[in-house]
Amino acid sequence: MVELKLRIDKTLDFVDPNEIKLFESEAALLQNKIYDKKGAGNDFLGWVNLPAETDDALIADIEETAARIKAQSKVVVVVGIGGSYLGARAVIDALSSNFYQMQYQQADNPMVVYAGQNLSEDYMAELLHFLDDKDYSIIIISKSGTTTEPAIAFRLLRAHLEKKVGEQNAGERIYAITDAQRGALKTLATEKGYKSYVIADDVGGRYSVLTPVGLLPIAVAGFDIRKLVKGARAMQEHLQQEKELLKNPAALYAVVRNMLYRKGKTTEIMASYTPNLMYMVEWWKQLYGESEGKEQKGIFPAGVNFTADLHSMGQYIQDGMRNIFETVIRVENPRYIMEIPHDSNDLDGLNFLAGKRMSYVNKMAEEGTMLAHLDGQVPNLEIILPRIDESVLGELIYFFEMGCAISGYMLEVNPFDQPGVEAYKKNMFALLEKPGFEKETAEIKKRIS
């Protein structure tokens, strides 16, 4: 039994319930195409059955490695870009204290930091300076080992760690998640004897959070990856068994968002009222943006953190161009209880809230905002989570993955490739005068001269 719920009642002024039912057969057909691996990009559908097929031996091995890393280090650097780090960061941030990085010296689990997700010289210099007096390990995630951002970061980090503890000891603190047989990182890992895990050929980066790509960093951070996989497995089973569209949240999400898209709602804003979920929204943005934005089609994924962004983006959402809809992630039960105290002076005029929980005020802000935006012609979908824990996040991850696959097929694009990502790389390599790009270098220098 899954706990995640999807509500669409605040979209029904824009989409006809009878029209939704007309999509039932199409949604079922597309979902079967995914399960049968017969659609476009079917060589990247390894994620579909991943929760059910993840065996105890792999989980136990990851847990054993995580325990080893915890014994070695107070800091762990996860090196990767896009799906190679966003999924893990989304789960770790969602489950952690908002201030855990300030408390890591007293924590039982290492502080997880990230590298290889940018090319900022200052960021890397500051990271290496931070690591100078820290016991740390590295988890490097890359299928090829040659993706520019993580490859540069890893080269710098490896040199720093080898200088700090020696080459042999560094080899015992570096963990590689890479291709099974080929690539620069696989070659280096074999040569140096790094403990390694495989990124399966049929699982793309943005769908890889339930593989060792996500599971090892999450386990190192101290969270229960068995519960995460169990939650994803429950959602997988529910979606596969539920044929009725209105009871299949992933298919329903795909249908409603595409109906809104066809009615001119070309931007989806993912909103959360829980700061811990900021990187879950970032992961969702990559998943949907990279999967759907092709052939001059696709819903543009944006993200906001409410109520903070109501004081910045709120005006636009309320009164700007009417090409937007919102999907709100609602958390019913926070981890803590915090009541608003009574103040004898009541200078701020808040005594009418005395004795009420902050979560109650937050919920009223959610309700009030959704109604205001609905009045402003912005339809709202609601993803309702009972709480934030590993099991519920596992459900949410698989829900988003399957919803994305169905939605991509509804748009008639391949949701598992990313041809547009290569354009910037080609230009960058040409400008850097990378060997093999001589022709491109000559051409691009003419354009910028």
C-alpha cells in the first residue's frame, strides 16, 4: 500500500474530468510500452524494475562499504554532475537537519559535500582548503570518467588526497561508481584497486538514484537504503497493478500535466513549503527538463521554495503570464512540534496564533496560496506526503520517474536521451582547443572574432 497521494481537484476548472477519462486507454498503452520495453529509448529502461530486482547482497555490500567509509572519514566528497549527484543530494538533504553541515563534527555520520557539479575555480579552491585538515574519502561517479566537470574535480581531489595520505592510502579512500568494463575511470579504478560499483548500461544518470550512484552516498550519510528501496518497490508494484487512471498517480500526473500543456500551460512550477526538499525539486527539474525538452517541445520545469519565494516570485505567479501551472509537494506531518508562544505585549499582533503550531500556519499558507493562485488562473496539482522518511521518498522518486516516462511518450519524444546536452560540450571543447576538435575550433573562432 503506497502512502503518496496525488490530488487534481484544483485543476478541474481547466481540464474536464470526462476528458481525463478519454486518456485512460492511451496512458495504459504507454505504461505497457514502458514495461514491455518497446518504446523509444527502450535500451535505457533498466530503472523500471530496479526496485524489485535490487537484491539483498548488493544492499549489504553497500552498507558494508558505507560503514568502512564512516570509520575512515569525517567528510565524504561525492564527485558527479547531474543525475550522478542530484538524486543522492535530494534524499540526503530531505532527511537531514537543515543545519547538519554545521554539526558534522559531533555527528555519528560523515558530512557529505559535493564536487564536479561546476567549473568554478573559487569553489574548488575553497573545497580543497576546507579538506586540508580533514579526514576525508572520495566517491567518484562517472560512467566514462571523462565528463569535463567531474573529471577535473576528481583530478584535483585525487592529487590532494594522495599528497595528504600517500598514494596507497588514498587508493583505500577512493570509491568509484562507473561502467562495468570500459572507460577512463574503470581503467583507473582497476589499476589503483579502488572499491567499485557498476552503473548499468541500461540506466541513465537521471534515473540512477536507486542504484549505487545514489544508494552509497545516502548510506554513508546514515540513512536506511533498505527502506528507500522498499518504498520505491511499493510504488512500482502499485503502478504496475493499478489499471484505473484515477488510482494510478504517475499516469494521472502525466495525463493532467499534458492536458494543461495542450491548453497553453507550458511552464510547471514545482513548489515546496519544506526547505529540506529544495534539492528534491532540483532533481525533479533535471529529470523532467532533460527528458522532455526536445524537438522544440516540452513543459519547462521551474522550482520555488515557499513561503520565501512568495515574497519574490509570488507577484509573477499571481499576475504574470498565464502560461504556468503549479505542482505543490505537501508534507502532512513535520518531524518536530513547535508552538507559537503568547507574548504579553503582543506588539507584533500575533497573539491570535499563540498555542498554534508553526505547521498549522504553514498549512494555512499553503491553502491560501493555492486558492489565490487558482483565482489567478494558475491550476494546482498536489503531491501529498504523510511525512519525510526513506520509505516515502522512495515512493516519490519512483512516482516521478514513471510519471516522466509516460509524460515523455505522451509528448512523442524519447524521454531517455539528451542530444541537446552535447551542443555546449562541442563548443566548449572547440574553444579549449581539445585534440580532435581542430575543425570545430577553426569554425568557432571565426564566429567570436
